Amino acid sequence: MRIVITVLGRDKVGIVARVATTCAEEKINIVDINQNIMEGFFNMVLLADMSDDGISFKAAQEKFTKLGDEMGLEIRLQSEEIFKAMHRV
């Protein structure tokens, strides 16, 4: 299953590292990543692939929400299909 992880918030050291480390710990393979910083505001969109033998989708959502709370960021995890449907022009 492919997923999209979005990260929004004030820029600080370690955001990419913490998100990538969490992905690695849960066998979530990063396929593509795009991030930018505008006037101190951090924005990242990460496309990833969840293996069938790794963490469940629901558990991953909870883990990334908790990570976002710890870091003062908004981190959302969605299926690729839902993300595309929501952002269709």
C-alpha cells in the first residue's frame, strides 16, 4: 500500500530525520520526498510504500500523529488514493 505523509509546522532541526527514522523503524519505504521552508514554515510531502508485514495503517497514523504532537507539528498519514482524490483539480 502506498501512503502520503504530510508534515507542516515551524521549522526546527531534526524534522526530516525523525520522520525518516520512524519510517525505517516501521518498514515504511520512502519512495519520494519533497520539502521546503518558507519564512521559517516547514512543509514536507513524502510518498512511501508500506510493506504487508510491517505496521498497520491505523497504527502508523497513530504513531505519526503522536510524533507530530511531540514535535509541535501537524503530521498526517493518508492512503495515496485518498490523497489524490482530495487534491484532484
